[in-house]
Amino acid sequence: KNEVEQSPQNLTAQEGEFITINCSYSVGISALHWLQQHPGGGIVSLFMLSSGKKKHGRLIATINIQEKHSSLHITASHPRDSAVYICAVSRDSGGGADGLTFGKGTHLIIQP
Amino acid sequence: KAGVTQTPRYLIKTRGQQVTLSCSPISGHRSVSWYQQTPGQGLQFLFEYFSETQRNKGNFPGRFSGRQFSNSRSEMNVSTLELGDSALYLCASSVQWGTEAFFGQGTRLTVV
């Protein structure tokens, strides 16, 4: 079982819809990251959070540390939001690789 | 300010050769991490450097190595290339370990 699980793997929605992408993890973490990757490869960091909720424009990220779960929401979705959204965690130090551990990503397509 | 710069953007090498990839972090950032992205395995952590010292290494063979210079620029080297090394190699920089990571555009390596 992967340490970071995302759902859904693929999501197609109509412009304007409210989008939710979920991330569950099974290890102790110091922070959780939401990343966006467009075709061509470049990755943009959307959020880094360790508790509560953060908002940036139409994007909202929440995390529940007790349940080891995070969600990324997109309000009023737009075709330019089409991308791969990746959840990643920074594991607690104390053993193993301390670099980011990634989920498999959610392929989001917003149709006009 | 300038983002993370990776060079070259694209590279084609032959099996058995070696390759060196370069990453220039954002000015003031002292931590550089490297990641490999393949369709099958997704994003995987290679190694992380901070102030010229390797802090952590992922689960990759010794053919993969790296270093960081006093100006925080980093290089990674892959020796005796195999077909399976074909991937997008991404580097990310941050002010220090555990803070928000900023990614470069990546180097797409093809081994033939």
C-alpha cells in the first residue's frame, strides 16, 4: 500500500463545477504539500500546510491531522485548471528519506 | 526574482554513458532536492542537499550521485546509464529543509 493515496485518479468536470481531490497518508508528517503539474513537466507548489485550512484565490486546501487526510478544492473551475494535481508529504524526521513522498496524482480535465 | 533553473532541458544519451544535470536554486535558498519522475513509478525522491552536505538519499543505486557547491548550485550525475533511467528529473529548492519547495522545469533524459 502506498504511503500517500489520492482519489480520484482521473476527474473530468464541466466549467464552473466545484472540484474536490482527496489525499490520505499513512505516515507521520511535518507538512503536506499540494502541487500542480501541467503538460511539459513543470511543477508549481500550490499549498504547504500542517494544520487547518489555507485559501488562495479559487483554491482551498484543508488538512485533518488526526484522520491523516487532506482535501484540495477548486471553486468555479475553469479549463485552465486542467492539470495533474499531486499530494506530497514531508515525513517526520527520525528515519528514512526525508524528501517528499508523493501520491500518484489526479488528472483533472475541465471541459468548457 | 528568478526561479529554479535546470539545465539542460532535454538530453539524449546512449546506454552505458554518464550524464550530469545541473540545478541553480532560487537566490538565498540553501536546500536542493532531486526527484525522478517516470510514468510507471511516478515521482520519487533521489537526494537532498543542504549547505553542501547530503542530508538524505532515496532508494536508488549508487550510479546516482550528486553534490552541492558553496553557491548552493547542485549537480546530479548518473553513470552507466540504463534504458530505465529515461525520466524527467526535477530539482526543487527551499530556504531550508522543511520549508516550501519551488520546482524547476525539469530535465527530460532519454536513454537509447
